[in-house]
Amino acid sequence: MDFIQPLKYLGDLVYPKICLNCSSWLVRGEDSICLHCFEGLPRTGYHFQKNNPVERLFWARIPIAYATSYLFFSEKGIVRNLMHTVKYKDGRDPAFLLGKLFASELKENKSEYKPDFIVPVPLHPSRQRQRGFNQSEQIALGMAEILETEVRNDVIKRNHFSGSQTKKSRYERWENVQSEFVLGENPMVYGKEILLVDDVVTTGATMESCAQVLLDQVPKKLGLATLAMAHR
Ligand SMILES: [Zn+2]
């Protein structure tokens, strides 16, 4: 017996397919956002520029091969709207879709994005439990499908002693000596080309901290990609 199909149709009835940004009905061939909103995405085009603003953000901080962001993030606008959907509703599909759109643009125009694997910036374990998934991982999964590579979550993890829930008095000394990120159970990155992926970059502090742990393992190349860039 096939229980799956009827449930799928029921799902379509309960959650009709509308554009995540403007709520208009989607037509055949449109996936999660309508063509109008897709064309209106505020693309940075940074991956077509040498020494683009994301790369400059990391100058004199960490030695990276390349860096880019797909979209501009602003407090009012389509990207925030979509990121809000990604973050606070069941956003697996939108995050995955945005990752695919991002990677399609990279693949078309920049042949150097050929990582051996993609590492998503891990969420703090308690936040991941709260939210149920890591949106950076969903973005990475969408990108990996287009770039024909894999996503690895066993390379790096978030330090349990970091984050807002830390009892400072108790773990103060730990915080001083430990990075926000530590190596995961399978940190084999030596000689590999890695793409580190996050949702939004602002100051670059989180990515820098994460990238440093990877760079200590001497990869061949490290590239950075975020779905959006916010102005400081
Ligand atoms: Zn729309």
C-alpha cells in the first residue's frame, strides 16, 4: 500500500505553493519563489570581481583563495524576507533552493569553485536543537548538488563552551584559551580544496574563527561563500 502519495497531495492542499517573498501563486517551473522575485534578487556579482569586498574583508586576517556572497542583505527587502522564512518557518527547502541558485551562478561564471567538499559553519548545538536544522548546512547541500561535491559535517564543530549560554564565571578561563570552533571527529583536510559556507557575513569574525581551525590543518585551498552580505 502506498501511504506516501495521498499524504503528499494533502500537503499540497494544506500548504498551497506560493512565492515565499510576494505570496503570489507559483506556476509550473517556479520553485519556492516566482520568476519576478527571482529576477529582483539583489545579486552582488562579487564572484566576477577580483579583490571584491568580501575578499577584502579578510585581507590581513586569513589567507583565503577566494571569497564571495551571492546577495546583498538589508533590513527591509527580499533577502531578509527570504532569510526570515529560512530561519523561522520550516525553511529547509528555501535555504536549499537559494544554495542551488547561488552555486548555479558560480558554476556558470567561475571555474575555480571546484571544492573537494563543502563545510557549513556549524550552529551552536543548543541552537541547532532549538531550530531543528542548520540553515548553513541546507544552503551548502543546495550548493553541493550543483557543484557536484559533498557536504561534510564531521570536519569542524562548535565548541560547547562558547556562545551566549556560557556561564562566564565558570568557563572564563576556557574561553580565553579555546576557539569558538574545534576540529570534528574526521578533520582530514590536509591537501584538500575546501569551501566554507555560511548564511550571512557581517564583520567576518565567525568565518575567520572557523576558517582558522581549517587552515591549521593545511588545506590546499580554502574558499569562503556566504548566501548574503550585510553592511556593517
Ligand atoms: Zn514572488
